[in-house]
Amino acid sequence: MAQRAKRIASLLAATFVFMPVIALAAELPAEQDMQKQLDALAARVAAQQAQIDAQQQQIAADQIEIRNLKARPLPFALLDSDRAMGEPAPSAQQQTVGASLGAPKANIAERTQAVPQGQGVLTPAGRTTIQSSLTYIRSQNDRLVFAGIELVPGLQIGSIQASTADRNAVIDALTIWHGFSSRLEGEITIPALFRNDSIHLAQVRNGTVTEGFDLSRHAIGDIEGALRYQLNAPTKPDEPIFVAGLRVKSNTGVSPFSITYDEFGIAQGLATGSGFWGVQPGLTMLLPSDPVVIYAGVSYLYQIPRNINRTVGGTLIGRVTPGGTASANVGFGFSINPRFSFSLGYSHSYIFPTSTELNGSRQRSTSSTVGALDFGLSYRLSARSSVNLAFQFGVTQDAPNDSITVRIPFTF
């Protein structure tokens, strides 16, 4: 019994000794699983922190790029020419920035392709555009002129001249533009004129003299050169764009003072130029107003006086001071789609009187007003060329009845 009691006591003692070891062995797997979970969670947090750091770096880079884009003209504010249709499209990031600022859906160039020549956008730097154009102008007028004195109402001493003239002109012009920078372009125009006038003239001197004759002329016109400069660089899509221009007109055409006249001072030929050098400064405005672009312009043509010193019909013509011409126009261009656009507008010119020295005395002509409605159409044939139609309808007595112009520009 004593031995059995000792054995039981020994077993109990062993149990108490190894109980903590058994318990520790049972808890060890649970602690290992928890450590694995902690390690996995730490790895996930580290990966998310790396993503956050990368996103913050990208946000900082995007903010720098946005500030750089805002510091220079946006794509829609630059006057990329309607004549430079091969210009590459803006990048996706530029389009995104433009859209965030409310940029028009169609750019300015698309909506100004059909506006009158000289009212559109500039040629991009390094680009050259060559344009062939053909213009037909028709005008008719009836005039009754009395040259003499009227002693009392109804009693006239002198000659009475009544004329009916049907005048037709075709102008074949070659125009070249070149973009020297993003804000400056140069232009040169070389016209050739085909003129035909049908005139019926009735004169009363000692008796009644009636004449009918046709005149025609084919010769070069007055060559012109011009510079246009964009004054501002808008940073918002609804800000106006201003372009200043300076045009110089030569006297290369046939002067009205160089053609022949008969003994009564009736012209026996037709002029193809004004006979004077001229300078014409001007200012053009383009105002984007989605979905159109409003255009407006003002200019003044000054022609340099000169001495003619020629006798015509027994009258000596001395110094001639041509009247200046103040012009203004306004209208809008609208793009139906990237290929087709049209424009509507009105142009008006006031021609000041011309002062002429005749037999030593100064004579002044009357002023005249030329007003016309403008309508234009444009269709883009390819990325580098288009065909444009322009129509003008005279609304004042001194304006031509109508004119039609076909223009085909090609950019390279």
C-alpha cells in the first residue's frame, strides 16, 4: 500500500510539473497564426502607403503642368489659321484642361473659314499658304450730268450728258501667306484684271450726239502686301482676340490718268488700278461666343497725292489728292461640322471727296458710300485645302450690284 501511495504521489507531482508545458504547447499554434495575420496586415498597409505616395507625386506633377499651361495661351486662344488645316491636334491633356475651362466645342479656325478675307485667324509659325481666287463683279449705273451754268431755272448753258454703263470685271488673284511666328504673318497679293464695259452715251451740245461703245482691258492690277500681328493672348475661351494689320497698295495697275481720252474727255480705255500708292492700317476683333465667332473690323485707306500734269479734253490736270476711305464691317462665322461652315456680315465704306487741280483751280468731288451684305460658305476638302465661296450684294447706290468670289487655299 505504501508503495502504491508513493507511485500515485509521483504521478500527481509529474502532472503538476508538465501541466504548464502542455498548456504552452497548446497555445503556440494560436500565437503563430496571429503573427501571420499581423504580418499580412502590415504588408497591406505598406502597399497602400506606397500607392498613396505615388498618387501624391502624380498630383503634384499634374498641378505643375496645369500652372505651366495656364501661364501660356491655351489651344483655343491661339490663332491657328483656317488656312493651316494640317496643324496637329492638341494633346489629350491640353484638351482636358481646355474643357475644364469651358473651351468651345469647335475651335476658332473652323468657325472663321468662311468669313471675309483678312478677318480670320493667322497662319501658324513656319507654315505657308498659297491661294488662288477668282472674283466676278458686276455693276450698272445710269447718270445724268450737266456741265455748264444755269442762269435761271430751266435756262441752262452748257452740255448735258446721259450715260448708261454695264460694267463687268473678273479678278484672278494669287495670294501667299506665311507665318513668321505664332503672332505674326505676312501676305502678298498679285491680281490680274479682265474688264469689260458696255457704255451708251447721249450728249447734248450743239445737237444731240448718241454713242454706244464697248471697252475691254486685260492687265495686272495693284499689287498689295500686308502684315498682321496678334496683340493679345487670351487665357479664357470667351475673351476677344485683337489683330492689328498694315496693308500697302502699289500703283502697278493701269492708271486712270494713263489711258487715252477723246476730244470731249471721254475715256477710250479702262484702268486696272487706282494710280496711287496707298497705306491702310486696320484692327480686327474675333470674339468666341459658342457656337459662333463674332468678327468686327475697322480700317482707313490713305492714298498718297501726286502731280498728274496731263491735259485731258482741254483741261490740265495738276495735283490730285485722293479721298481717304474709312471702312468697317461686322458679322459672325458658324461651323456646322469640322468640314462645313458659313458666315453672315455687313461691310460699309465711306469715301471722302477727292481734291483735283484743274487748270490751276481746286475742284472737289462728292463723297460716296459703299455698303454691302456679305455671305460666305466654306467646305474643307482635305487636311490642307478647302474651297470657299464669298458673295456680296450692294445695298447703296455707289456699291457694285453684286460680286462672287471663289477661293481655294492650299497649306504646306
